[in-house]
Amino acid sequence: MERKKILFILNPISGTHSKKNVPIWVKDNINKDLFDTEIVSTRYAGHATELAQEAARLDYDAVVSVGGDGTCNEIAASLVHTHTALGIIPLGSGNGLARHLGIPLNPIRALQILNDAVVDDIDYCMANDKPFFCTCGMGFDAWVSKKFAEDKHRGKMTYIKKAIEEYLTYKNEVYHIETPDGVIQEKAFLIACGNASQYGNNAYITPRASLHDGKIDVTIMFPVTPFDVLPMTVQLFTKWIDISSNVKTFETPALSITREREGVMHLDGEPVEMSKQIDITCIKGGLKVLIPRVEQHRSLIAPIQSLIFDVVDAIKQELDI
């Protein structure tokens, strides 16, 4: 049987995890009887896109993102509507798509599931001419993503620090939203559009989102007072943000959002400058991804393992190790 070809694209500066052991992990955990592997490190912004495009052109069976959500977005954007599947070794700060797909956060376990070569076809979305695979948003979350990207420190604690600092001076905007079902105009703290269910770090901003329904789940969060922050944070991390009285949710195959001015929004957590009007659409089944077997994805112990991995990672960040 002919071996499948897998290209691992490693972003050495993403997230907070060291990547020096990745070649050893690949050597020890990928089935050499089934796969030929190659590992390449990115050297500049956009390099992952170029490498993934070339791999798809050469009919690689899979390209594996070794990094964070930004790296994953770059690679996935190059693989849509090709026969090459996306694999994910989640070593970033949020790992939103990996978490939604049930991919282990432990890199050894994430590598081992690649041996099963289970392929799923998932939706992806476009915001104007730019693709996203997990979430996009504008408002407070986009502003914080910009400030986070500008900081030389990564990790959860840096993000929380930026969120607290920016909340004190943030000004809400009025948004005009058009969907096939009608028009909404709201003053909002943020608007999140989810292809998947979460930003990352198990913060479920669109908790009922599916990667297979051809629809975008939209969460409009109204202006937030200091008294709202704690209960809404609890709801965000327990998959119940959509029951908050401070939130409006709906799903749609497409929408157009016009805001007061052009500026930043985020795509899969990465800040980008966009125009006043943003047209968002969902493309059904346009990306092949490698996922765990069903019994692994539904494992009752997986959420506990994920939590333990997060706690250990947070401790390492605090100790700077």
C-alpha cells in the first residue's frame, strides 16, 4: 500500500509552548508504515500559506498545523476545496477549532490520532474576502485581540490583563445588521459570528454552533456593566452565554454588518483591519479535516484531560518555564 504524504508546518513563535521536541514527537508517534512525513518551520508572516498551497498543489494527503489559531487559519485557507486535509497539533494560546473538533491539547495524543486518518468535511466562512474557520467578531473582542497581538507576551494571563485594561475605556458602537430574515440595528459591546462554538480556551461565545449546518451562529452582546461581567463570564465558560438577558442570538447562512467606522475585527482571534461594511457567508463542507475517531471525540475523560493540560500550561506561564 502506498504511504500517505503529510507535511507538518511548524510556527516556532506561536503560542506559549516550546516546539523543539516536535521532530522527535513526530518520529516516535506517526506510523511509518502508513505515512511519509516532512516538517517545515515558517520563517515569516504568510509563509504557512505558501507552504500549504504548494503541498495542496503536489497532492499531499494532509497538511498539519503545529501552532495556534492564526497558523491554523493560514493553512486551512490554502486547503479549502482541495483534496488535502487539515490536521492540527494545537500549540497556541486559544486552540478554538481544535477544541471544537475534540482534538487533544496534549501534542503527543494529537499526533497519535493522525494515524487513524479519519477525514471530515466541515464548513468554513468568509468575511468579505477573508476566510475564517472558528469565529470572527467586531467590537470589544476584536479590540482586545489587537492589543494582545501588539504585546510581546503571550498566554492567558496577558489576554486577561489586556481585557481588563481595555474594558475601562472601551466605547460601544451601533451596528446595522442585514440577514435574509430582516434588519437589526443595535448598540453592542461586541458581535461574534461563529462557525465553531468558541473563541478558544473553552470560552463558548456561540455555544450551539455546528461545523456541518451551513449556518453562522451570531451572538450580539449588549453594553456590559461591571455588575454583568462575573455572571456573563460564568455563562461564557459553561456554554450558557445564549441564555443571558444581555445577549441576542440567531443563526443565518449569511449576514451583512455595517458599523460606524472602518477598523479592526478579528478572524480566528487574529486582528485585521476591515471596512465599515462586512459581508459574512458560510460555505458548507468546503474543508477536509483530520479528526479523532467518534469514541475518542465523545470520551468522558477528554474534558478533564483538557482542563488539566490548561492548568499546567497556566502554571508554566506564571513561572516563565
